[in-house]
Amino acid sequence: MGVYRIRVSTGSSFHAGSLNQVQLWLVGQHGEAAVGTGLRPIRGKEEEIKADISEYLGPLRFVKLRKRRILQDDAWYCNWISVQGPGDSGEESRFPCYRWVEGTGVLTLPEGTGRTVVDDPQGLFKKHREEELEERRKLYRWGNWKDGLILNMAGAKLCDLPVDERFLEDKRIDFEASLAKGLTELAVKDSLNVLTCWNDLDDFNRIFWCGKSKLAEQVRDSWKEDALFGYQFLNGANPMLLRRSNHLPERLKFPPGMEELQAQLKEELQGGTLFEADYSLLDGIKANVILCSQQHLAAPLVMLKLQPDGTLLPMVIQLQLPTVGGSPPPLFLPTDPEMVWLLAKCWVRSSDFQLHELQSHLLRGHLMAEVFTVATMRCLPSIHPVFKLVIPHLRYTLEINVRARNGLVSDFGVFDQVVSTGGGGHVELLKRAGPFLTYRSFCPPDDLADRGLLGVKSSYYAQDALRLWEITFQYVTGIVNLHYKIDTAVKDDLELQNWCREITEIGLRGAQDRGFPTSLQSRNQACHFITMVIFTCTGQHSSIHLGQLDWFTWVPNTPCTMRLPPPTTKDATMETIMATLPNFHQASLQMSITWQLGRRQPFMVALGQHQEEYFSGPEPKAVLKKFREELAVLDKEIETRNEKLDFPYEYLRPSLVENSVAI
């Protein structure tokens, strides 16, 4: 009994407000009361009302709300509702929403304290969490874009997505405006170059006049250097392929006269300084046909040596796997004629483009995040602490993935138009990459140890990934320990167990044979698994995504397609290189898409900086505050280190890491 002070916060995006009236009910442990108000939410505003309630409600558990339609339904984006009372001395309860309110149905918001099933022995929230999950499972259904791949959200079009998974208007307008800008620039570049002849690598400067970064200009000026070629395996757009050699690869067959090279490789191997990058996954993939012109693929192997100063230098390149009964394929060396060696490196970089975009970026970043998103929405109610912990890192993932399936890797999409794995090869490559989705490979401490990169001082990716993983793990541990006091509490949380099982057995289609758990038996195991989910959606994706603008804009450094077959002799000329690299239209489209997707996003939310407050109470806020402080320290450390580097490594700098897979 008494006066309750109610505050209602509306989102700030376009159309977040509503002309419809909103009715509220306060639901306490001992009673329920309607708040008679004609509230019309205003965009970006926090509105306050006071209600004199005659009934005794007890501790507040829920707020229920319903829009009353006037002429037509006008959706409302509600951030949260706060209730203080009864009286000025009463407790304040926060009810997070962060979703669209549509139609005339009643929406029930639980108080924001995270609660597991074990935390609710009286079953006060049991009915709510069951009804919420039942409704969610109708909205979030598993689909299968292509047979043989991990699962995705059902629905082929943007309109098939739940409204809460769609871009807000500001993000949508920016995304579509940037696409229009990119296509306009593409048309201009095409018109300026359609009648010109491209005879030299410098001719690529004709399209290198917009959408570039400072580092991209450095790449243009230095891309031919072996040191920069090797550097990209450590700190470029795709640092996921390099590994320390523990034996000479079986595919590396030495033609007669290569005994000295073999001895040099063995010497580096014994010294622990021999590394390799193997693109065997591309072997046998059918190459694209673009405008009746056959494109080509290679499956290179690169052997590199780590110098005492940290420089990684290529020693030999093999472009194709040996065939049974055939002559060993040629081995290309730094001592070969300049154009021969440069062409071999171009083939490696083009192969890296394919594995980067499809395996490292699309599959390991976007599609994995989609599995996490769908499983989370199907298995964890909004009151669950793990839902509150991971939901900021799943924002916009479903929409950006639908756009990718409809524009980039669709029939007649960008890959079909200009990429050598397009036309079906890209789908086959994704299928081949599936067995390599191991649990250890998504956890940097394990992955870097398995690949022999721990302690490599010139691997800034490795250093930053380990630091960011550890900071994220401590953040997750802080939240988990608030809600799970002993390991048994983890084992007894059926919702958490269902979430883990849904990811491993359903979304990833039986990934337990690749090390993914089907249950979580301890707090530490739960923290490790949740950290893997968050890191994959944040740091890991950013480490792969952010480098595109720097390393792919100068097209010869990372060609999207190759128009002549891999060389089998050592007589390449500049004419051979120019006839092999993408033509001006293919190169222009590569630049356009690279700019649109790789540019710094104006509505980007940095890691840990989300404004949504899903948790109530001071303890979770203190954990988040500490997380942000540690991220700021790491950010400053990386900034200080980068001041001393010719090529700054920023892709895991917390202020640049996106909080979710949103682009």
C-alpha cells in the first residue's frame, strides 16, 4: 500500500516511441494492481508517473504492460521500467525489456535479478520462464541453409526474423546507405577503366582512390617484400592458419637438386623456428566460371622461418599437392626470378582470401555466433543470469547473417560474381571446414598452444588474444560465481545444461566428437564454455573482420580470384601476373565490398560498452565495471606498444572490438 514511482525508458532509435497508449500492472508476491495511465512513450525519453496503490503487493516480481491500439498498431521500443515504492523509502526495482512491444498482447517483464531454476525453490518464476521459452521456440527455429553445414536460424528473408533481431533504424539506414555509396563508386571506377588497358601493377592505383586506410597504403607500398608476406601469417587478417612445424609435411616432395633446401628446412625444424601454412583444404575444390571465363584455385603450402628478430620469412612455396605417380610439383623459392616468386606469393595470398572469408570469417565467426544466438533464445529465459551475460554479444547477428546468405554467398551473389570459390565451391569448402571446428580451436590458450605460437614475441595476435581471453574469463567468472556458489548448482541447472547440449548436439550437429561438451559439470567448466561463446562473438570475430580494410584493399596483396592456372614452370613475366590477377571490374568490386564491410561502423558498440542493463543489483554492476577497467588498461597497453611498430596491430584492441557479430 502506498505511492509507487514508476519510470519508463524508451529507446532512442528512429520510431522507438509510440502513439499508442500503454497500460501497466505491478505484480508483487502478494498481489497485483493496475496502473491507470494513458502513457504515450516518447523516443529517447524517460517518463515518470506516480500511482497510489491501495493493495498490499509485497516484493515486486513482475511488471506487465500492454499497448492499446489507436487506429493502428504503433510499435514501441521499451528499454526498461523502474518502480520505487511504496513511498520514498521503498526499494527500487528495475525490469529490463530492451525489445519491441507490438500488438495488444500482455508482455510480462520479470524483475532484473538473475535467477537460475535452483535460485527459485518456491517456483515464483517457474510459469513465466516456461511460457517464455515455449513462445521463443516458436519464433526461433533451427534451419539448414545447406546440407552438411552447421545449423542456422530458420527463414530465408529478413522479414522472417523476429522483430527484435532486426537492425534498428539508424543501423539499417547507415548499412544500406554505405551499400549504395559502394555501388556508386564501383560504377564510377568501371566507367573510368572500361576502355583502358592494364599492363602493370601500378595500374591498380586507378581504383585505389577511396575507401582505404593508412595501413592499406603501407601495404600497397610494401606488399612485394617477403617480410610483409610473412608478417601477415602472424598479424594479418587471417592469423588462424600458421603453425609451428614438428616435422616436414608429407606433401612436400623435393625435386632433384633441392637437397640444400631440404637441409635448410631440417635445420630450422631442429631449431624450432620452422613454421608452415597449409591450404590443402582447397585441393580439388571446383573453381568458379565468371562470365564464361574459367577461374582457378591452388592449394599452396608455405614453409617459413622465424628470425631471431621476430621476422617471419618464406623459404619455399608449393602451389599444388603431389599426384600419385606424377612428378613432384615445382617448389618456388625466394631466389627465383622476381616475377616468378611474386606470382607464387600472389597465389598464396589469393588462397588465403578464400580460407579467410569462408572458413575463418563466415564459418568460425558468423555461423558459429548464429548457433549460439538461436540456442540461447531457445533454452535460456530472460531471467537466467547466463542469458543476461551473453545476450549483449548476440546483437544483430541474425540479420547480418541473413544479409550475407542473400547477398554475399547466395546464387548470383558477390562470391559467384568475382570470387574464385564462387559458383558452388564456397559451399563445398564450408562443408570441408566443418570437421575442423574443434572446441580447442575456439579457445586461444589451447589453440595457440596447439599451433606452437605461445611465446612468439612478434605474434601480436597471440599476445592480445591471450590477454583478452583472460580478461573475459575473469568477467565471466565474476558473474557465474555470483549465481553458482558450488559446482552442484551448475550441474543442477537444467536450463544451462539444455543450452550447452543444444549448442553441441543440435546447432553444431554432434560436435562432441570435436571436444565440445554436452554438459557442464563445474563452475570452471561453465566459465570456460561461456567465455568461448563471448570471445568467439567479440575478439575472435574482430581479429578476422577488422583486417580486411587494411590487407584486402590493395587487391594484388589478396586477390579474390585468379584468371590463369597456377604456374608449373618458372618463366612468369609481368604480363603473366597481370593476366592472372583480377581484372579491373573484379578488383573494383572487391574494393567496394571490402570498404562497406570493413569500414569502422558509426553505430559500433565496443566490447563491454553496451548500454543495456540486464542485471539488477550492485554486484553484477561491479563485475562489469571491473571488466571495463581491465579492458581500458589493455587498450592503453596496446596503444603504447603500437606507437613503436611500423605496422600497428589493433584488431584486438578493446575499443575497436565489436561487442557482437554485427557486421
